[in-house]
Amino acid sequence: MCNHHYSLVTLALIAFLFLACKEEPYVPVSYLTVIPATVEIMEGEQTSLSVWIRPDDATDKTVSWSSRNPSLVQVDPNGHVITLAPGETTIVAQVTDKTAECHITILRSPYNTRITFSDPGVESALVAAFDANGDGWISEGEASDVTTIEGVFGDRKDFRSFDEFRYFTHITRLPDHFFENWSSLQSIVLPGALKEIGERAFAGCSNLVELSLPDGVSRIGDSAFSGCRQLTSFRVPKDIEILPPSMLEGCSGLLSVVLPDKVRWIRERAFAGCSGLKGMDLGHALLRIDCGAFAECTSLVSLHLPASVTEIAGDLFSGCTALTDCPVYVGVKTIGAGAFRNCRALPELFLPESVESIGEEAFWGCSSLSRIRTERRIPASGANAMFGDTGTCPVEIPVEGWDLYRAEPNWNLYESRFSLILHVASPDPVDLGLSVKWASFNVGAAVPEEFGMYFAWGETEEKNDYSWARYRWCRSKNDELFPYELIKYNYDSKWGIVDDLDVLEPADDAAHIKLGGTWRMPTAEEMQELLAHCLFRKMTLNGVKGFKCSSLVKGYEDRWIFFPNAGAANGESYYVDGNYAHYATATLDRGSSTPRYAKVLKYSVSYVYFDSVIRHCGISVRAVCP
């Protein structure tokens, strides 16, 4: 019995010793990465790294850390990183035979980054005010801590450069008069956080060549940049809605100005005296322009006012001696005193029916006017000498208003120059079975065989010169290939201001303006419909060559209209030989390579076809109505 017990104890001990001596299997590390793999950190700052090891049950997970450049960064056994100097290096983690790296970039602290000033006087004043650590120079960090520099420069105004102003990143407002009369200042870069520029902040900086305003600027004070005569270009920040009084007054070297789409109000004399400015795009949001805003802009040739502007304020274009396009469009109600005083290059003046009042000396000294024409049958309220010193050019008035104009004070002063405008005859609408009815004769005619009037595309008056130089919807520019740019009805920025308008607006539709009611110019689709559903044959009517357009629509075969071969006008010449004609549509030609063309119906020798014509040419208009 004892021997048996002894045997069992012996066997248990042997089994225990066997199990205790047996080794666990070794699990190697198969994957190692450092988290994060890249770090960007400022010198003097600290961070911590970790590792990801796979598999989770690896036998040895002991991590050793090292820095490839201990002079830049050090790392302790727990992966804690201490940066010492700016530069780039690598932290290495090793577990058994596996290694992984973290690329680390140490940025120089702005408080250790010295700003190098190009003007010693500027540096001296700023060191005296903002050298917080007393090292005798200004760091980027010290500059960034500054929220105002008001009073720093005292009465000194002889500094030439302050491009380093951009490092003062917490300055949001430039005080009134701050750089006023720094007449030696040539260069400055503003802080990106700037939101407000005070009154006359840069006034009188007569040698400042370039100035870029941060997009965040939302308010500009009165006369902020007046007298900056060396500025050649200026871009108004995107959130500005009101241009302040005299903003750029007297900036005689200014050649271009870019306005944001949000501008709705241009205050008085904002651009007065900008004698190098030839034009600008005013956008579509503009509602109001105050008096004298463009006075004495002696190089200004044309300026397109959006339809939303219904008042031409007093002295608005006074002294604009190069102005050739008078921006009094349909919809303008008031022309202020002296609005166009001494605009000596204006060739013609057309006053639409919408004009209700004309101020004193509004057109005084417009000595090149060849005619003054008003469409209003009841005289607009006039003021003293509104057409003073305009020579002996005729003043054309509607025949229906003869007695009223003769009796109206300030109009009857020009009675000796009155010339009657005969009323444009209203055609009969002819139903050819199409989507619209067609006029029985051309706009400006009285019978089918008369040629009628000639209109450039988008214009509503006849004139003596049908060239780009006198075209309403373009202005001159410096380009040898094509020295003009379109300012309305344009889909290609290469040719001017883009508005993507394809069809004439009612105010620019010659048929609508001349005939009134529901009459208008046909669209390209309506003209194509006429071409597709009518028969065109040569015809001579009362001695006038043209073509007969007979309906092919069932039930309307007895209906027809006559188109005389009225030719066209180009420049100052008329080409009328009885062998061809152009009839305008209200549609721009998007199919051509340039927005300079509009769709027309053409007749040449024996063929009638759909084509396009250059916009400045004078051509015939046949109206349509519902």
C-alpha cells in the first residue's frame, strides 16, 4: 500500500517538472509604425509619439527611441519629443529587428525670427515701441502681438518703404490720416487681417506705386487714397458695397479700376481727377452715383451705366473732355446741373422719352455736338443754359410737341435751332400663319417699298457714323489687334465685359422704342421660322428692288410682305445698290467665333439666307408683334 502511494506521488512530481520546464513559443514582430508618421512643430515646443505593433501577442514589444539629429530634436525612452532648433530630421523607433520612422519638421519660432526692414527709420520707430524682449530688433512674433500702431511714427513722414507691415497680423483697422502725406512712400504691404481703412489713410502718398487691399477689407473711409498720383491700378475688395467720397480723387496716373459685383453706391467725387482713366466696368448691382464722381476724368471715353441707375447726378461727367459716348439711356429720368459740362468731344446727344428734368448748364460747353434730339413729346423740365455754348447744332423735337416746346421756358431759348422729328409711322400687322405677326413695312418707313431707318445692333437711333468708334456697346482699349472691348451683350471675356445676354433688352430694341406697344425686333428663331415657311422671290415694287415673302402655311397662301433691298451702312458710308439687304434680329450670334456678330436675314443678288453681321453696321429692322 505504501509502495503504491509512493509511485503516484513520484509520477505527479515528474509531470509537474515536465510542464514547468516546457518553453512558450516565440512570437516575432511582423509590423511596426510610428504614430503620427509626420509632425510639424514649432521650435521649443514638445510632443509625444507612439507605436503600433502587430501582432498584439508579439513576444517582445520593447521600444527604443532615437533621433537622427539630436541637435534639432531629442526623444526620451517613452517617445516624448523635445525640439531644440528649426530644421528637419527623423525620429526612429525600433522593436527587435523592426524599425519605423517619423519625419519631423521644426519651424522657427516667430519670436526668434527677425524681421529685416528695408527702411531703417521704420525699423527704429517700431523697435522703440514693440521690442518686448529688449534684443534690439523686432521679431515676427512681436509684430504679430501688436494690435495698433497708432502714434508710433509721430510726425515723421519721410519713410520710403513699409512692406514689413504685413507681419503685423493682428492689426484690423488703419486709423484716420495714418499714412497721410507720406509723400516719399513708394511701397507698402498691408496685413491680411485688415478690415477697415480710415479717412485719408493714404491721402497725399504721391509716390506710392502699388497698393493691394486684402479681401477682408469691408469699409474704406472718405478720401482714403486721394492724391496717390503714381498708382496705375486699383482693385476694390470683394465685400465693399459703397465707394466713399473722393476715394481715389486726384489719382491722375490711374489706368484701371476693378470693382466687385456688390458695389451699389458710388459717392461724390470718388474718381474725380483720375485723368488717365479711360473706362471701367460698373457691374450690375449699382443703384446710385453721386455728383462729380467722374468729374475731370479727361481720358474717359465711355462708361456704361446699368439700367438701375436712373439719375445722372450734377457734375457727374463735368470736364470729361474725351467722352464720346453720352450714357443717357432709356430709363434715365434726371440729368443734374453741369452733368456733362465741357464734354467737348460728345458728337451727338439723344434724350430718351424717360428724361423728365435737365439741370442748369447740364450740357454747357459741349461744343462738338452735331445735333440734340429729344424723344419726349412733353418737354422735360429744363433749367437755365442747359445747352449753353453748344454752337448752332439743331435741337430736334417731336412734331407733336412743337407748341409745348415753344412755350416752355429754357427750351424756347433754342427755338431758332428747333428741327421737327416726324412721328414714325405704325405698320399694319400681317398674319402669315406663323408664331408672330410681321410688320407691313420697315421701322422708319411709311410704305412697304421705303427703306426706313438704319440701326446698329442694340441701338435705337440713327447716326452719321456706323463704326466701332461710335458703337454704343463698346469702348476703346489698348490693343493693336482690336482696340475696342464690348461692354454689353458678350459671352467671351476675350472681347470685353461678360454678361451672357443673348437677346436685346426692350430698352435696346429699335422696333420697340420706335413703334411702342407690343412691337419688337424678331428673335433668330422667329426669323428662321419665316425663312422656313415662306417663299422668297425677287420683286420690284413701285420701282424699288426687293423680295416678296409669301406664306406657305395652309390657309394663308394669299398673305405676303415685301422687303426692300435697303443695303446697309458701314462707317460714314451707305451701300445701297438694290442688290442686297440685311434685316436684323434681336439675337446675338453665339455660333460665330466672336460676340461681335448678331443674327440677320440676308438677301444677296438672288439668295435669301440666314447669316450674321458685325454689330456696328447700320441695317434695316422689320418688327413683329404677338
